[in-house]
Amino acid sequence: MAYYFHRATSVAILANLLMVPLLQLLMPAAVLAIGLSYVSLWLAKIPAAVAGFALSGISQTVHWLGGMNIADVRVPTPGLPVLTASGILILIAILMTRRSKFCTAVGVALLCFSAVGVWEIRPHQRLRPGVLEVTAIDVGQGDSLFLGFPDGKTILIDGGGLSFWMHSQMDLGEDVVSPYLWSRGIVRLDAVALTHAHQDHMGGLPAIIANFHPRELWLPEGILPDEIPDLLRIAQRYGVKVIHHQAGDIFDYGRATIRVLAPDPQIPVRLSHRNDESMVMKITYGNTSALLEADAEKGTEKLVSTEQPAADLLKIAHHGSASSTNADLLAVVHPKFAVISVGARNVYHHPRIQVLERLQQAGAVTYRTDINGASTFYLDGSVVIPRMPDLR
């Protein structure tokens, strides 16, 4: 469970400090104005003006505080030593109050020191050193993959999201993915990647960027700015470097190697197959590798099949739709493990039985987030080790 100071709490404290004096001025002035109005309207204008000034000040204060970024200060769950020390300092501060002005001042200083300690002393990232981690976070009918690299770098690929027709106020980036990352001691991501501009992949990313201030935002080549205006706006706000990737890109990252297999800008995408804009990546560490297909469909899979896609772990495309994970692709990938990010009892009936049968025939041990929850795989360079959450 992530630990953070919520906007409502911090704003309430600041609002009380700034508005209480104005409220003390507002009420007597308003009462006096009403009383004087029975005697002389001209005399009533003076306290009425004072009351108006106080009311305007209160309104402006609320508006100002509501727009302040410091009104929402978040930190990951502190370690046990920090929690213990903070608890001791808070207890001492309580015992020192009302003894003397000096003791009260010392107590307030101790409270401030405790808060600064919680903010500044960050817990260690809970990552296995020397392995490539691929975790499919359970975001329902959507995609969000967390990657932890052998040298400690971290990437989030997609952030989940709810379709507009669901009319829900829930933000999966804020309410699901962020708490998961905080629980892992993640303070900042090295990169965030959007595979393609569909709501169930990009809906949670604005909150992720705001909370974790990634250094880079990876986008597929060819994505149009008007498809992701909110994402680009918040990336610019936090100074995130935007990098576009396309088929043929290959680079070392975090002691692993990343090959981008799609999209190919030379191949036009029909509007009815926007999923074929997906950024498909193969990540290799030692003799182990993972193929991450996003929502690729037949056209993209045909291209990927020619790019030496063999991998130990396959992230199944499009939540197990029958339009993806074709037998031809499985024959060349030959995965030992497969993971499907999919929502329980979804209206699309994913994963399709045909896909599950193809995976069984290919000999892939298959995991599903709707059944197994967040599913983690460790690639140590020799073998792939699956690890499911302890649901006891």
C-alpha cells in the first residue's frame, strides 16, 4: 500500500492557516453591515466593503491552493527504520506540547524533521539484481507491463485505462498502477512507453508521468499528436524527453538489448486496424528473451514473424483476441511461457478459446491476469522463472 499525503489534507491545513484570519474579519463585518443598513445605507457600505474584501480573499485563496502542485505530495511506503524513527519523534513532540513555549517549538521542529525524513529518505527499489523482470500488472481489460532491468533501470509499458463507454471516474494509472509501483519502492521511472493510442493502454499514463517523472517517453513512429494531446501536454510539463521508435531500432538498455520489430512506417495502416500501429519489442538478456506484442494483429504479426522473434516469454497480443497470436507466429516464436493481460468476465470474451488452444498446442505454459493476478517473470540469462502473487 502506497503512503502519501493526499491533496485534501494538505490543502485543508494551508487553507486554515490562510483563511481563518479572513473568516474572523468577514463575520463581524457582515453582521455590522446588516445592522447598520437599518440605520443608514451609506454607513453600511463601509463594513460591507470590508466583508466583500474578506470574502474575495477567501475565494482567491481556495483557487490558488487548488492549483498548487505542492498540495499533493506523495512518497512511497517508508522503510521500517524510517517509520520507527518518525513514530518516536512524533511521540516526543506530543509529550512536549503544552509544557512551555520552548518545548512546543521544539515539538513542532521535531514534527517537521520527521516529515522531511519521510520525504527525503526513500526506500530501496525492490528489484532482483542481475535479472530482467517482466510483470504484467492486473489492470483489467487493458495493458500495463513493468520492466525491471539487470542494472536497476525501470520502464513501464502502457498504463491501462478504461474505455470511455464505461463512464467511470476511476483512473487506473492513479488508483492501480501507481500504488503498485509505490509498493515496490519506485520513486522515479527511467522511461514510460506507449505502444499505441488506444484508451486501454494510454488512459493511465498521464497520472504515471505526474507521479513518477520519467526521463523518457517512448512512442511508436507514425503516431499522430492529435491522438495523444493530453499525454504530450503532461510530458512537456514535466520535461520528459519524447523518443519515437520504429521497426529496425536496436539498442542496449539496462544491460539488456531491445529490438523494435514494429511498427514499420513504410507499411500503411488501415483505419480499421489501428492495433497494427502497435510498438512491438523483443528484449534479450543473456540467453533469455521476451517478445512484447502489445495489440498487434495479423498484419503486424506477419512482419514480426520474419524478424527472428524467437523468445522464451510471449506477452500475448490484444488480450487474447482471435485476430492475433496466429499459429504461424507461435511456430517461429516457440515460447515456453505466455502471459495474457485481460479483464475478468470482459464483454469481448477474451481470451478466445482458439488462442488458448493454439498456445496449448505450441507447448506454452500460459498465465492470465484475470485468474493469476499480477504475473511476474524473471529472466536471469539462462532460464525464465515465473512468480505469481501470494493470494493467501
